[in-house]
Amino acid sequence: MSDLRAEIGAAGERVAADFLSRNGVSVQRRNVAVGRGEIDLICSRDRIRFLVEVRSRVSERAPIEAFDHSKRDQLRRLSREIGIGRVDLVAVGFGPRFVTVHWIPYVL
């Protein structure tokens, strides 16, 4: 992974964690290694724990487009491995003068 791509990903995770916190979600852990995969965020709200996948982009294309079948399958496997069934998606788009955030609960 290039340094720029890693920086964009880390920035997207910070934006997502801040957004979720402002919306009543407790971010418990970040960048959790599970086997050969990684979970971006483990969160809770109203005693319900869930995983959050963060997709970030700096382009005209929507960040949600980066959430493909391969990523869905990987998250299904990771969520089963740690015993958490709910997976949410936060898509963060960085533009020249704006940042967009879309939270999609129960994506899996």
C-alpha cells in the first residue's frame, strides 16, 4: 500500500470515528488484527457491539464503490471469527473543499 493511500485511509478512519462518536456511538477499538484481516473499528451503542468498515476516497467516485463482494466476504468471515454479527459501513469522501460522510448501518 502506498504512503498516500495509507494516509487517506487513516484520515478516513479518524473522520469516521469522530462522526460516529458525535452520533452516540462508542468507538472501543481501532485497527484490530484478526487472523490475516483487519477490522477498522469495533463500536457499541445501546449495549450492542458492531464492526465498522471504513471506505475512503479522494476522487469523483463514491467511496461506497470500494465496498465490493471480496470485502463483504472478508468482513463476514472476520465478524464470525470474533462473534459479532452486525457490520456497518462508513464511506468518507474527500474533495477539494469538502468531506462527505455516509453511515450505512447493518450493511451485513
